[in-house]
Amino acid sequence: MILTNPFAELSVNVPSILMQLFVITMIALVIIGTVMDIIHKKNVKYFFQNAKKAKLQAKKEISAGEKTSIVVKTVAHEILTTSELGAGKRRVAHLLGMYGTIIFWISSVIMIFCYSSTNIVTPTYWPILWHIGALMTCLGGYWFWFFLRVDVVAEAYPWYRIIQADLFVLALIITSTLALIWSFLQFSNINVWDTLFLALFGISNLVLFGGVYWSKFAHMFYKPGAAIQKNLAEADGSRDNLPLPSDKPKQFGLGIKRESPKHY
Ligand code: HEM
């Protein structure tokens, strides 16, 4: 199963062009959802206003070369490794989900646009990557969902309590789970069921990509922008109008030792 391109098998019943149109529709939904979110929250407007204000408060001018180096460092360190989440389970779970999803999406697009036909042989690494990507997303996502969510871990809500904020993570893990089940059923020739799970896989994608406006999907675009802006503000001395860190020793009192800190 792991060596089979499920989209090539699917092309016997569903024309490749339909699959490709589906992918293009999903990309369009992400763009529309993100633009609607930006208009509704006015976050990008605020972001640029803030950046302009920071520029006025800058204590030193940073050159184009310095700016490029800050952007490259932020991408390599903070964005690609989500260092914001500190060292620990939360970061490992996020990296599994993030890279799993990226691998799954890239291999889906390649297999659908280049190899969704039984006449073309798919290099085996693409289906392998597709299955591994889905598995990594499930691993990171279920770990986060059952054990790491703040409202479950720190606020003692039961794991089955679902709120709107869960739309993104749930749609993400359900999509990957359904992809794996569909691939298994198709490979095992369990006919009617594979069609049912293909339909469910399609619907879960519609929820994931169509739900951008209501979910946390767009954080994958906002977070990198915010990290770059924060580091630029640090370098030019404007520091988002925040004071410098204190040079006094940390004194939190004995209460701090009662419970080990949890990083959210
Ligand atoms: C394909 C890219 C990405 C995927 C699939 C992804 C996935 C997720 C998921 C499923 C969550 C949990 C959402 C929830 O609170 O319910 C999450 C949270 C988060 N993501 Fe991402 N993410 C991606 C990119 C990024 C990037 C680029 C950054 C930062 C530079 C980032 C930073 C965060 C942070 C700080 C949280 C909160 C984590 C927590 O509460 O434990 N993510 N992400």
C-alpha cells in the first residue's frame, strides 16, 4: 500500500483533470479564506501600522544586508524549527504535524499533477512520502489533541470537549486519517468502502481548506511574518515600544516552586 500512488489507481474511475481541479479549488479556498480573515480581523493593517510606528522609534538604521541576514536567521531558526514552542513535547508534536502536513501536501500535488494515470509509473518515493506525511500528521496531531491542548492539560476540560478553535487541528488529523484508511481500502480492493472513504476524504479536505476563515489555519502565514517583524524591531532598537529586559536577578518568591512551569 505504501508503494502505491492512490491517485493513479483512482484515475481509472475519476479523470485526472477533476482531481487537479479539486486541488486548485482548495488553493483558491485558502486564499479567499485568508483574505476574508485579514479583512475581518484587520490584523495585517495593524501589523503594518505597528511596523511603521516601530520604524519611527528605531534607534539605529539597519542595512539591507543586515535585514536579509535577520530574515534568513528567523526562517532557519524560529520558523523552520518553531522555536517559539521551547524545548519539549509541544514543539516535537508541532514539528511532526507541520512537516508531516507539508510532505503530505507536496506529495499529493506532485502525484495528482504528474502521475495521476495508470500509464505513467510513479517513482516509489512519492507514495512513500505521502503515507509517511499522513502518519506524521496523525502522530503529532493526535498527541496534541489528546494530551497537550492547553484547555485539557491545564484547565482540566475533558479531551472530548470540542470548540471552534479545534476546527483546524481536527480537520487536519481527520483528513490524514481518512487518507490512510482510503489508501488501505483501495489497495485491498474493498470496493464500496473505498468509495465511501474517498468521499469522506474529499469532504474533510473541503472542511480543512474551506474553513480557513473560521479556523487557525492562517497562523502558518501570520506566525512567520510576526517573528520576522519582532526580530527586525529588536535589531533597530524600537523593540515594539517595550522596555529592555531587567538586569536585576529574577525574584518570583517560593510560590514559583510549587508547580513546575508549563510552556504554552
Ligand atoms: C504547514 C504548516 C503548519 C501546520 C500544519 C501547523 C499546525 C498546527 C496545529 C495543528 C496547531 C494546533 C492548533 C490549535 O491550537 O488547536 C498549531 C499551533 C501552533 N503553531 Fe502551527 N502549524 C504550521 C506552521 C506553523 C509555523 C510556521 C509556526 C511558527 C513560526 C507555527 C507556530 C504555532 C504555534 C506557536 C502554535 C501554538 C501551539 C500550542 O498551543 O501548543 N505553526 N500549528
